[in-house]
Amino acid sequence: MINEKQKSIMSGVVFTALLITLLISFFDAQHSMEVFIDHPEWWPPFWNGLLILDGVLVFGTFAWYAISQNLVFFVFKRVVEACLVLLVIATLTFTLLRVMPGGPFDQEKTLPPEVKANIEAKYNLNAPLLEQYKDYIFGILQGDLGESYKYLGRNVSDIITETLPVSFQLGLYALIISFAIGIPLGIFAASKHNTAWDNSAMFMAVSGVSLPSFLVAPIFIIIFAFWLDILPPAFWDGPSHYILPSFILGIRPAAVIARLTRASVLEVIRSDYIRTAKAKGLPQRVVLYRHVLKNSLIPVLTFSGPLVAGILSGSFIIELIFVVPGMGKHLIQSVTNRDYPLILGLTLLFSALLVFANLIVDLLYSYFDPRIKLS
């Protein structure tokens, strides 16, 4: 079993490595190295090595934790279930796309029958449905998601490889902002329960949930880009360009996290062991951050699974408003264009993120609260 000291060391090492990578990414260190050193070609192997190190640390930490807590069978079972879930999603998406009226090459101006037949033959759409399904599933198992119908000559895997890092980067910054704002705001509101501070914090949280991104984004652009002229209004070209889209994407989940944290803290703070801690004369800050906070994070963790999957895959509205070259536009355009391979590829990607994010959340349950036993 892992003791508290080992948990702290493990968490500190992983957090430090991820923080270094995040800072290098945010401050556009590649450009700085190309300017100040004579060997810019050193950057790609350095960056790739750093990402590999982070991956080894993160997955190694979870593997070590799963082994030490006797959760290997639990993780194996969940991974098998995840693969089955992804197979079901791929099957349902494939079937729905085929049974819906119309096709990927149906246009306002009807194509000549021989031209349409040749196009369908090129993409094997004239084959029996079971044969198309078999080819698609075997393609997935081999890492081939097929060729896009809209972007001629481009494989869906290449499109995802090109756009996912940008959406992931945007989502990661927004995710950090969400937790950095939401959890402290929720704790602050709970500590000032039924006061003007509490009401003000919850007013901001409700406003963050209620106001849509397509309204908030133009307001922030007008204020910070045109009136104050301190941030660029669009594009994804450096640290100053990251701030507005990341902050606006993180506002709504931050508001939800703040409300969840406040409700959970108010529930935990009435527990017997918290009253005992107060009776011992512990300072309010120690009671809140050492005893209350850790046991109040379970609802936030539950919300974090779908939040991480959704926010890391980017946001079409934010990417469209700020001209961020992520996956959002491809997801919407693939539906409009009936681009079957791209729809299936992006659906599977989002589903995989959701399934495995929930697995990580389940493991974190027992990490933050040892009373929860996974089996």
C-alpha cells in the first residue's frame, strides 16, 4: 500500500514535470530557442523527449498506484469494457450514417450517374454494407481511419494529428483556468456562507454558467483587444494569443466547479471530525485546506471526467471566433459535408477521451478518499 509520504512524492514529481512542459509550451520556448541559440534543430528531439518523459511519468505513476493498491484487475476490466464501448459506438455511428437519408456525394446539382458511381467505387461505398463495416473495423484496428471525402487525398488520421494538438493545448489551458478559479472560489464562498461575499461569488458563478460563449467572447474582444489594446483579438500565434480563448473557454466549467465545491464543502464542514478539529483549536485555514478540501473533491472529480474529455477536444464556438486552427471546424464541417470517415474518426476520438478520462477519475477517487474501495 502507498503511504501519504509516497503519495506526496509521487504527486510532486509528476506535477513538476507537467508544469515545466506546460510553461515551455505556453511561453513558446521553441521560438525563443531558435532566436537565442545556434542550433534550433535541437528543439524537436528535446520537445519530443520531454513529452515522452511526461507520458512515462504519468502512466508509470498510475500503473504503480494500480499495482500497489491491487487494482490491476480492475483497470484491466475497465480497459476491456472501454474497448467494447468504443466498438459499440463505432458500430452505431457507422450504422446511423448509412441509414440516414442522402449520401456524402448528394449535392444541389445532381452528379451524372456514371460520375457518382465512379466516386462511390473509389471509396468502396458500392460494396455491401457488411463488407463496408468489416473494412472499417479492420481499418481501425490497424490505425487507419480512412480517407476524408471532403479533403481529397488526406487521411483522417493526418487531419486529427494536425489539429488535435492545438485543440488539446487550448483545452488544457482552459482546464487549468477552470480549476484554478472554480475550486478557490467555491471554498471562499463556503467559508463566507450566507454573507455578501458568498452571494457575490455565487452571482459570478451563476453568471458564468448562464452567459453563452458566443456572447462573452465578443465582449472580451471589444474590451481587451480594441478598448484597452492589450491582447490580440484572434489567431493562435503565441502566449498573448492564448489568453482570451483559454479564459473564455474555461469560464463556464469554472462556474460549475465553484458551485459544486461550495456545496460539497458546506456538507463536509458540518461533519463530526471537522467539529473535532475546530474544537482542538486548529486555525480556520488549516481546517479548510487540510481536512475539508480533500474530502470535498469527490463531486468535482465526478464532474471532471466528461469535462476533461469535452474541453480537451476543443470548442467549435471558441475556435471559430478566435480563428484557432483546431478540430472544432472539422467536426462541424464533417457533419455538414456528410464526410463519413471524418465523422467516425472524431466521434471515436471524443468517445475514447471520455471513456479513459472516467477511468482516471475512478482511480483518483480512491487516491483522494481511501475509504472508497475499487474492485
